[in-house]
Amino acid sequence: MKHNADYRNMRAILLARCSTNGQAEDSIPQQYDLLTKFATEHEMVVVDKVASEGISGSKPGVRSDLADLLDRAKKGEFSALVFQSYDRFTRRGAEAGTEIISQFKSHGVRCISITDDIAPDSDFAWLMRGMRLHEGKTYAKNLSFAVSRGQMAHMLAGRIPYSHNIPYGFDRLYSDAEGTHLYIIRNLPDGRQAKLHPQTLEHQMFFPKNEKNQVNHYRKQPSERVSLVVGTEEAVNTVRQMFRRKFVDGWGMSKIARELNNSGVRSPKGRLWNAPVCGGILGNPIYLGKGLSNRVYAGILYMRDKDGPIRLAERTLPLKKKKLRKGEEPEQRVTMPAIQRPESEWIWFDYAHLKDFLGFDTERVEKVWAWQRKRLIDRSLGIHSVPIKDKHADSPFFLKGWLRSKQGDFAMTGRSSARGDKTPNRYYYITRAHHTPIDGSNLIGGIEANSIENAVLDVIEEVCRSPEVFAADISKIVDDKLAESQTNRASLQTWLAEKKEMEGRLIAFFDFNGETQKLLTKKREDLETRLSAVNLHIKAAEGTEEVYDVEAVATAVRDQLAAIGETIRGMPTDSVRGIVEVLVPRLVADVQTKEIEMDIALPLWALNTKNDILTVCLDGGSHLRSLHEANSRHPLFLASYKCINTPIRIKAHPDYYLYTTKTCLKCERIRPESYTMPETSQTAKVAA
């Protein structure tokens, strides 16, 4: 892998990538070994190593690692980006790959594939590089085509079920090519799989739960055929009970979920039931003996079709972010959103042996089928029932996501409910408590929205209209920040000199022979670690500001607070939400007693001369949340409040007190005696 080009003394970042977490344990270290050897042979200075684990090179918009590297390239932190091959760099093709390489080149960074010795000054370098990038995308296209074709062919031939996700209440029966039943594979709620005898149902063995980097479940063999059979008696009875409640008793999804949770029955994944899971089962026509395939697609290059895979245009839709698992990076749980396909492309599979699964008469079956079919068609046309939970950025619930519950520290969202022509009742609630209902849960309960919103606005108005109370605190914080800024700027030259010295010492390592270099490997690694720390100090020092007038900044902050206090009531909802995110670091509600605790504070970035608090709020504070969080450890506290909901004695029960659902949350607002404020803070108190 020795290249003819001269890479001596280039500051290099080693980039390793693999598409799945299962490959990371072996692939990433192996790539690092090759890249490190290449860098040593060419006398390069390795300043950092970047691992992109479980990240696809084909999906557009998920490569935050490249975006971060571009930011570092703009700051001149390195001059070479080294990777194993161009398909490890990207699989998005010649056009996208060349554009990324050009961006790095514009910042003085050379992209080097160790398996391709392409001279950068060659007249045909662009052509050879483009061919390598095109090969990566071609491989991805061919693989996608083959998978789509194979899956569709196996489904049509009856070798695999209509869906890879086995519906609740069914098991997989495996047979050989002659039709002899071999065994049954059953998914267990704890994530394991059980292998059963096809006639006696005796357990033959268990397959452990899949781990992060290891698949332990049974893998279908090429000669085997898979069909659906009825599962456990408990699961079958649960499904039948759900359909009776819905189509005989007229129950809703949440009520069905509550009954199942109260009875101790667990969902297919061993968790509590919720309304969406119940809706997914009740809306699945497989329980009527009808399997539906090709209803949606989430592919990038090809999608399945009975006449052969259909080529897709490159998708530019927003990506769907899934909930992160422990140890995962954000881009590892990014998927393409599923797209509904027209009804003409659906493929139906008839499972005659499952038609009587529910035990309904013909009339009831027709009722279920009519409801399911309408639901499927409405979804394919983009028609959905109006959600009772608000999901939009322009939500009138401006405390949504910022208000948290005292029970479990859950984020609370907004909800409206109304019957007939009555004015909707607005309240905040815990999504988990309502979507996963169970009697006796201490998470069930709502906070009346109008009351708490007015209370929060009252507090913000009061504090902002009295900035003179906090003048001394603001001036002290600004003065301390100025002193820290001056110290950082004074140390900048020292850090730069140390960086230059360490880079020279690292370069000197290459003057030794191979055996000596091996002996000094540990010392070299320590120097590289120290160099990374010095780079962070330099970055912080370069981000500090010039000297400014302390009193002028303090006065400007007080003026901005006063402006917020005077205008907040007339601002749009999104602007009010921005102010809440900036000025309210803690807002906690007790869903049982309806007590509210709230702090008002200024984040340190608000004391920056380049920031206008009011402008930030009007633009929407959510996009600066990371800035807020980065400086929220030592905020300037302005006030703390606790709103108490007074219990009301019920006449029928003289010894029983009831906490009402609605309260003004104003007349009982007090400062909690047990709350210890920082020495540099002032506390506002409202008389009852």
C-alpha cells in the first residue's frame, strides 16, 4: 500500500466506517491497523482517529461525522483524511463523493484512500477517483436489487411469510423442500426464541436474545420453507379478547390497553400495552386470513414489486430518528421514513387455514374487514384521524416538552379534549401514562394548561420588570466572565507554542528506525493525546471575546429583560416558547397534587456581547438549546417559585382531602423555605 506521493509530516485523521454494529467489533480495529501502518510508512502525524460505527454509506443526510470533519478542516486542524477505500468514505456515487472531496480540498485537506494510489496532480485523477466512487454505489445498487428480487420471489413462491415481522399470536413452522415439518420457532416476550417439536410442541432448545454486535436468533436455511401457524393459547385468547372489545363492545384502543395491563398480560415484546400497539393488531387483516405485503416501502435504491424491483429516485425526505439505545450515536438510529404505496401495488396472500382465527360469524367478520380496509386505504391516501396530541412546531402549548413531571422526570406534552360544541379543555399530561394506561399508576393526571401557562407568564413578567433587583448580580457575573476571557486570550500564544513544539517532537519520531519506533510507541501515543487536549484549549481561547465595558453589558441585559417583561403577553406562541427555554431552566409539576416548582435564571451565554436575548427568543430558542445546556451549570438565578394547590375538604368524607384538577396557581405562589439559593442570587416573592 506504499504510495508514490509524498505525505511526509502531513497532519492526518484516520477515518474508519462500517455499516452495521455487528461489524464494528472486528472491522473498525482492522481498519485502524491498516491506516496506522500506512501513516507510519509515509511519516504522517496522526492527530486523531474517527470511527463511524453502524453508519450506512448509502443513506443521504446521516453522515454527521463528515460534517464534523469539515468543520475541523476549516480550522486547519489537519491536512489529510486517510481511509481504507473510497467505499469506506461514501457509497453515494461519483457526484456526491467528488463534491465532498472538493469541499475538503478547498480547506487544504487531501482525501487519501490507502488502497488506491491516485496521484493528486495526474490529469486523470478525477476520472480514476470517480470510477472508484461509482463502484461503491454500484455495489450498493446491485445488493439492493438482489435483496428486493429475492424477497419478492420467496414470498410469491410461499417459501417465506408475507412479512418478516411475525404477528402476535402466530409462530413460524419450518419445513424442508419435500414439505416435511421440521420444527416451530416461537418468539418469546423476553427476546429469546424457542425451538419446538412440530407435533408435540415440546421445547427442544432456546436461542438467546440478540445482542448489540451478535445475532443469536435462528437463521433460516436456504432449503427451508416457512409458514404461519397458530401460536400459544394465551396469545390467541388475548387477540380474540381485543377484537371482541373493539367490534362487539365498542371499546377504544386505550381502554383495551388498560384492561390488558391490569390483567397482567404483556405485549409481544414483554412490555405494557399501549394504544398504538393495540391499533396495529386490530388493523392487521392477517387475523382474517389475509396477508398484505408491499403496503409501504422504506428503501433508498429499489423497492419490491411482483414484476421485478422498481428503481427509486434518490430520496431527499427528512430522515426518521428513532429512540437511541444505550451506547449508540444519533446517526446509528436514523432510518428512511416509510412511504405509503398506492393500493394498486399491494399484494395479498391468502391464508385459508387462518380465516377462523377470531371465531367470529360471517357478519362480524365483514364488519371487521370493512373497518380494516378503510383504515388501510385512508393511510395510503394520507388520510389520518386528527391526533388528540399536538405534534406541531406551532403548538399553542408553549410549555410542551419543557414542563417535566415530579414523578419520574418525564417531559409533559399538550392535549385538548372536547365533547360536542363545548370549549376544548386544555391540559398537560405525561404521554407514557396515557398511551400505556394501567390502574393505580402515579403518572396519570393532567395539569390544567391555562392556569399553569398564566402562572409562568406572571412570574416572567414580574421578574423581568424588576431587573434593578438583580443589577449587582448581573454586573458581577459579567465582570467574572470578562476576567476569564482575558485569561484565555493571554494563554493563547502559550498554547500555540506548545502545539508547535509537540508537532515537532512527533515528526522527530520518524527519524528513528522501525525497531526504535516500536519501543517509543507509548510515548508517541501520549504526545498525540496531549496534542488533542492542547487543540481544545486553543479552540476555547480563540472563541473568547475582546475587552468590553462591564456596566454597558449589564445595562443592556437589564434593558432586554425589561423589554421581555413588557411585551411577552403579546408575542406569538413560538416566541413565548423561546423565552421559556432561555429563562426557565427548571419547571416541574406534581401530577398528583398539581404543585408547580419553577426557577427563573439567565444562562451565561446571555451575557455575551454578541447575543441579544430578545432576538434569540423571537427567533426561537430551541435551535440554541445546546448553547444553553453547555452554559447552564452556573447560571445566574433570578427567582424561584412554588405554586401550591390547596386541598378541598369533601363533605361526604370529613377526613378526606381532595386535590382539585384546576387551580389558579397564583394566590398560593410562595418561595419554598427549604430551597437554598446561590449566594449571588436574589429571590422574588409574591404575596398571596
